[in-house]
Amino acid sequence: MRAVDLIRKKRDGQELTSEEIAFLVKGYSEGQIPDYQMAAWAMAVYYQGMTARETADLTLAMAGSGDTIDLGSIHGIKVDKHSTGGVGDKTTVVLGPLVAACGVPVAKMSGRGLGHTGGTIDKLEAISGFSVELGKEQFFRQVNEIGLAVVGQSGNMTPADKKLYALRDVTATVDSIPLIASSVMSKKIAAGADAIVLDVKTGSGAFMKTLEDSIRLAKAMVDIGTQVGRRTVAVISDMDQPLGHAIGNALEIQEAVATLRGEGPTDLEEVCLILASHMLILGGKAADEEEAHTMLTAQIKNGEAMEKLKQMVSAQGGNTEQIDHPELLPTAELKVDVKATGSGFVESIQAEEIGIAAMMLGAGRETKDSVIDLAAGVELLKKIGDPVEVGETLAVLHFNPSHEAGRVEAERRILNAYGISGTKVPTRPLVFALVTPDGVKRF
Ligand code: URA
């Protein structure tokens, strides 16, 4: 078999066999197929697409390219959750404890942030002492004892995806539905959960900008999950503006803690409750969304969800005082208001621009090796639909003197990110559709 023949075959719109896909993935991860050939193949896929069978084969080949986790020693149905990425997305920190408090074990591996999107692992490290690296035995024991652990991804999980994703990032081939679907699902399959809830973001801050493309992506992932025997559902949720008000690691932990106390922003709370409801249904603890919703809100009201977060923080060496008193989390020395230059109603907030602004203040990484400032970030005081007067504060920049240089550019980006309309703006739905193996339900 030769890579050049497989590139040509895909370029000409033909379907590759399972053996041909396995040959490409193995050859690329072992270094026999060079970047330029894999890039040409990815571009051919970008234009020609892949069949459901090819996408499933690519997923399985990448899932099997490194370590796979067997969660068999954890009791109960293990349900994982994955977001396709967004700005201000701290849902894992909220729904992990919530779902665990309802009796569904959560054994979660999360990532770090890169570029304008944040990562759960960085957020949790804002809690002093919190360790995101547990040995396998400790990870399993903790989930069996308290029902919840969130750790960083094992170093050698899905190395083929890691390599291909980095290549796609620099060859304009990220936004291909079969390539995203196989990338996400290969990681989920390798991580070993029995069931998977996908949060597929749609809108300006997401990979998929339109609802129809987001539904196509969701269907591709649900199909893969179903084919490999993992019960999978996907919620299509809004990323036309950041989720909640806080962007930045410690700021987001504060907001997640407030949400677990029942005092969080309504958009964040609602998205968390919807995702968590599907986790309870797949985990066999609730028959439908209504029952799940009642169970989840009870865990917020009776304090059990908060208690679960504290148990996890304590088990992973973190300072629970910072959960009881979030003002003890790292705070930035400087706070600067970004003021509106016009009056009207907030019509749009370009999530990606806000994410980049937070990164320029030190909250995110420009390269894999950048050191992040856990206290830095952006707090949005105005969201879509809110009335605004000229001179009113739209957002607050949180940063330390070491990032003073990023402040002007961050301020400019935030002002550009806000669209202000002269007329009242209808609020957007938070959730647009649910995709299950049975079909698509639009709301
Ligand atoms: N997230 C992933 O893990 N992979 C993609 O290709 C896109 C988003």
C-alpha cells in the first residue's frame, strides 16, 4: 500500500477500506508517512468528506493508537461528557459534582486550554494544591469512594489524534465534520466510559458556526458512539457569546462554585442542568429530563453538590477553604473597566475575541509551553439582550502588572467584540437541539 494512492483515491471522492485507513493512521503515528502526505490526505477529506463507515474506522484506529483506559473496576455506569470547546465553559466543574451527588460515578479526563479556549485542568489548578495527576489506582479508588475525580489526560492517549490535530491546526483542515467527529470520539472511546454526553457548541465562538453544521457534527459523533456500543447523545448549545460572565481560571472556579450554591448565572446553570440531566438518564438514575432536573436541583438546594466538589478538592490535595471562601482564590492586582462607546442593547458578543483578550491578559496559552496567570481574565457585566448606556461598564479586565502590555489590545478586542443595536434584541435560546440515536429533536 502507498500513501500517495490513498490520497489520490480520497481526492477523487472514493471510499477508503478499513485496512487503508488503518495503514494511514499507523504509518502517520509511527513516522513512516510524513506530514506533507497526511496534510494532503486531510485536505482531500476536507473537500470529499468520509462515509459513516470510514469515520468510524478512523476513530477506532486513532482510539487504539495509544493507551486505553479500562474503567471496569469502577462500579456503576460511567458517563463521560465532552464539550467541543468554547469560551467561559466551566460546565465540568459544576456538573461533575452535581451528577456524582446523584449517584452516577464521574471518572473524567479533561484537557488544558490552548489559544482562545480554556481547559478544565487549568481551571482546577487555580485551587491551591489541587493535583490533576493521579496514578491509575488512586483515580479508580477515588471514584469508587466519593464518585468523582477529574484528572489530566494520560500522556500517551490517542497519540495519532494528537499528531493529526496539530497538523490540521496549521493546514486549515480543523473544521471538517468527519475529522472533528473522529478526533473527539477517539478520545472518548479511549477514556473508557460506558456512555457519553456531548455538548456540541454552535455559533460565532464555536467550530461549527451554523446550527445545521452543528447538527451534522453531532449526528456523526452519535453514530460513531452507537456503532461502538457506547450510548451517546449530543446537546447542541449556544456559543454565540461566552457562557456565564467569567472567563479566566480562578474567575471561572468562583463562578462554578456560585452555580453549585444556586447563585450562578442562569445561562450557565441551565446548560449544566440540561447536560447533567442527560448524564443521569444515561447513567440509569433518572427516567426522563423532568425527573433528572428535580434530582439535580435538590442536590444544589441541600448542599450535597457543593459537598461533593469539596470532597473531590480535598481528595486531590486542594484547599477546600477556597471553595468555602472563593475570595481566597488567586486574584489579580489590577482591574480595569471597559466602557461602552454607544448606547442601545447588546446584540452580539464575539466569544472568540473575548477569549483572545483573556489570553492576552495572561489567562490562556499562546503556545503549549506558555505559563498562565491563574488570576487573570475577563468578567462580562453585559450579555446579549442587556440594555447599555454610553460610558457604562461592559466588562472588567483582571490582570497583573506583568501583563500590562496586553491591556490596550485586550480592551480594543473587547470593544470590537460587542455589537450594540439601537433596538431591543431578542434573547437567543441556550439549547437548540438534542441528537440521539433515534433522531434529532429541535427546540
Ligand atoms: N476538539 C477536538 O478534540 N478535536 C477536534 O478536531 C476539534 C475539537
